[in-house]
Amino acid sequence: MTVLVMQADASFWDSLVFDGIDDVNVEAVTATFGTVDVTARGQASSAACPDCGRSSNRVHDSYQRRLKDLPLAEQSVVIHLTVRRFICGTDNCPRRTFAEPFAQVTALYTRFTTRLGHVLERVGLALAGRAGARLTAQLGFQVGRMTLLRRVMALPDPQPSTPRVLGVDDFATRRGQTYSTVLTRGETHRVVDVLPTRDSGPSAVWLAAHPGVEIICRDRASAYAESARLGAPTAIQVADRFHLRQGIGRAVETCVAAHRECLNGPTPSTREDAGASINDSIRGGPDPDGRRAQRKKAAHALVHELLAQGHSRRAIARHLGWALNTVLRYAHAATWQDTLRENRPRPSRLDPYKPCPERRFAAGCTNVTRLHCELIAENAPVTYQMVRAYISALRAAPPQTPPPPRTRCRRRTRP
């Protein structure tokens, strides 16, 4: 065993290990097996009580603290610090004894020096637990992953400044049930704060408590619009790229769905010789020679064959292992083309009441609001959007008979 005692150079180690710290004196330094042990004690003659503040020089006893320090020349450094306990002489002080403070060296109840603690905090913030523990082992002051995580969690929460551009959006903590609001900084896309709900109240309170927001980038929720008007009335409200693209996509989808019948028309006469396959694709029907068409043909023929043999629909579903709705769809279809979803009309709550707006439209009444009010007066369970879409379809359809001439009302003059 190689033991090296360097008591003669205590002053050198004092200036090296405790540079700038006047209340600690190095007594001995021992190097063994790659570890440098530094024995030190406090040199102050007295200390102040942390409760009453009165200074005392009466020593009760002493104990030793073992502190890890930053490595030196690839060797671990351990400081054996002797700490004295003083007796408080104040009669009404609740503390009878107190330990000698070393605020510049370490904190209470810790096993690291202050400078090593700062390094552990930086490593924990950069690499978190396991990766940080592997790095500390390479640097010569190995600690566990939970030690790094505890150092990070003990740090105070940062207090960011009020952002100039604030992003407001909701996110689901439990999808479909619980939602919260996240506030982000527009320039750096970093989270500023998280609010418990997505109502307008917490957002308005936060904006009022953090003045200085110039631009609020949000989605189209009315709650966020109201909170911006209440909390930051001078801020400019804009929509972000994600919600703009989402809104454009929904608008295009709605427009295409409203004009779906336009895709079912015949092809132009100039392309009649190009083949019926293009026409079939425009109608939405599958290729008769395709695998999907062959599968539907076989399923339709099989279901109708079993029905002709006298089997019930439930028995057919159990025999084939299909769902009852699938068997019913094939049983109710006269041909296999009727089983296609594209060829089946979608039911609507407006279907029983369509003759009334058709008559009114043929009579010259094209006002959607008036037609909607007339249907509501008849207790029809329809919405304004349903009536508007149906009237738009009637306007787009070619007129079968010329509409009756509309008479203009003559302006009545006063006598």
C-alpha cells in the first residue's frame, strides 16, 4: 500500500483547496489509492447562533463531516472537516447548541462541497439521470442517477420574463375528458406556463398579471379569444400555421363533400371513345374485373343463394362468421353494385321535408333563412346548414322547367 503524507505542504493545499475561504485551516493531506484525503477544521474562535444571533466561544463538542470535492489530477478529493458545536449563552433562546457554519464550503446536511454541487446540477440539467451518472464516473466524482435527479428537482423554478409573442393552445391530460392550456414563447417555442383548464378565466388572469404581450398566437376557440380581449386588450390576435392549415383542410373537405354529385356526371362527349373505364372511375364504381368487385359479387350471390334455400339472416351470419349488418346489407341489395357505400345515398333529417323547400324554390323563394324558418315552424329537426346545402344543390342543378317570371313591386308614391 502506498501512503503519502504531506503535512509540510499544508499551507499549499490550504491555498489550493480552500482558495478564498478564510475560516478553514488544512491540517494534513494524505494520498492513497487514487484518493486525496484532506483533513481540515475551522479556525474561527467563535460563531453566531442562527436563532438569536449572539456570538459564543464556548465549545460543547465536535464531530467530523466527510465531503466530496472536485477531482484533482484525476484523483478523487475527500475533505474530512471537523465541525465544532458551540453553546448558546442566551437564556431565552430555544437553541441550546449550534454547529459551526461553513457557508462558503458546503450547505447543511449535504455530502458535497458547494462547487461540486454546482457541477452536479449542470450535469443533471444537461444529461439527467443515467447518462449523467456515466459521465460523472468518467470525470472522477461518480454519483448515482438519483443524486443527480434530486439536485435538479431541488433547484428553484425559473421565472421567465413576459414574452412578446405568446402562443396559446390546449392539450389533453386525459383525452376526451380533461384538457389544460399551455403557454409558449413564440420566438423560442419554449413552454412558459401551464394552466389547469382551457377556460377563459385562468388565461385572462395570467395575461393581466403579465403585461407586455404584444401578439397572441392562438387557435379559433372562443374561450381564448375572450381571454385575450379581457387580459390583453391591446394585443394582436393571430392564428398559427397549424390551425390555418387545419382550417383550410376542413374547408376544402366540406366543399368537396358538398359538390360530390358533380363527380358522378358523364364524361365529356369528346372523350366517349377513350373508354368506359374512365367513366366508371368518375362514377365511383369499382372495376368489374377487380378483386374488390369479384369479392362483392361472390358475397352477394352467396347470401342470396342461402336465402333462396330458406335460411334466415341470423343463421347465415352464424354460418359464414359475418356480422349481421353485413348479411343484411347484401340481403337488401338487389344487385352487388348497391352494396357499395359510394352508391348508397346517405340519409338526412331533411329527407322527409324536402318537398316543401322544393315547392317554395320552384315558386321563386330562394332565401335560405326564410325557408329554414318555415321548416322550423313545422317542427322539422333541421339546421340552417342542412337547408343551405340543399338549396345550393338545387341552384346547381339544371332547371327542368323555366322558372316563373318574378314580378317587381312598383314603388307606391304618395299623393
